[in-house]
Amino acid sequence: MGAPADSPADSPFDGIWDAFGDAGLLDAAMIDRDGGEPLVIMVDLRTPDEVEFDSRITTHKPMIDYRRVDAPELAVDSTLTVRGIRYRVRNPPRDLGDGVHLQADLEVVR
């Protein structure tokens, strides 16, 4: 019968995400789940510095890209740990337009 229609095996990106992970280009993220073990998925964590307010302030806004099928339940206020830093999802994850990947804005949990 085959894999479900929304599985990464049915996408044009079949194997590419895993190859990025194998090459060390992705990070393991541990997503907290109520009453259970964390869900571990591979993510592309980016922590760009953005110049705002007429170049007077530099802010740090981390974000992740990830496969939808790996964490479809990731939502605002979900918490996860990447590279030893704990984050919370700030906004609803956005579709990246390829039908496979989502992007989530994060904030550091202090």
C-alpha cells in the first residue's frame, strides 16, 4: 500500500533532509510532550542577528525549519531544547510553501 500521502517519502525532498542531518547540517531538537518522553526531531536552527530601530539595536530572533510530519503538533508555547538551550515557540509555525517544511519563530526560555 505504501507510505501515507504526507510522509517525507512522497515528497520531492525524499532523503535530502536526512542527508543534511547525516552531514551535520541539522540539529537534534527535543520537543517536550505532556506526560511522555520528549520527541526528538532534526531541525535547521538559525539564530540571525537583525538590525532594527534605525540600526540602533541588534536583536536576536532564533527560528527553526523542520519537516511537518516530524512534529505536526508543534504550536505556540510548545517548548523544545536545541544545542542545550531551551526555547518556546512564539508564533504559529508557517508553511514554507513546499508542502513539506514549516518554520517556527522561537524565544529563549529564561
